[in-house]
Amino acid sequence: MKLEIARGAFLIGALGVASLAAAAWHEPGPRILGNASHVEYCPLPRKVSAAMQQVAPDKDLLLFMFSLSQSLAGQK
């Protein structure tokens, strides 16, 4: 088999695989959630009163965030 024929067969095969992959690629489109059925889509738990408790932030949260932002690379 000549080199030109082998190149052509490889190119046709590669284009065939690429076209099959492009045809099989499926991305779902954006959908709008309707308000018709609340049973199927419920973003909040059914017992909202128990789940909506206010949580106070920890007093050491600022210190914790500061310690996370520090790096040991600068210290030698």
C-alpha cells in the first residue's frame, strides 16, 4: 500500500470518527421550571419551620479565615 493511500484512509477514518462523536454529543438545553407541580420539584424541605433556624456565626471565624489565607512559603 502506498503512503498516499494510507494517509487518505487514515484521514477518512479520523473524519468518520470525529463526525460520529459530534453526532453523538448531546447537551441538554436550558429549561424553565414551571410552577404547575410542586411535588416533583421542591427546593425547600417540606417542614420549613424546623429547617429555617438562624445559626449564629462562630466568634473565631475571622481568625480561622485569616489562618487559612496565610502561607508557609513566605516564612523561612
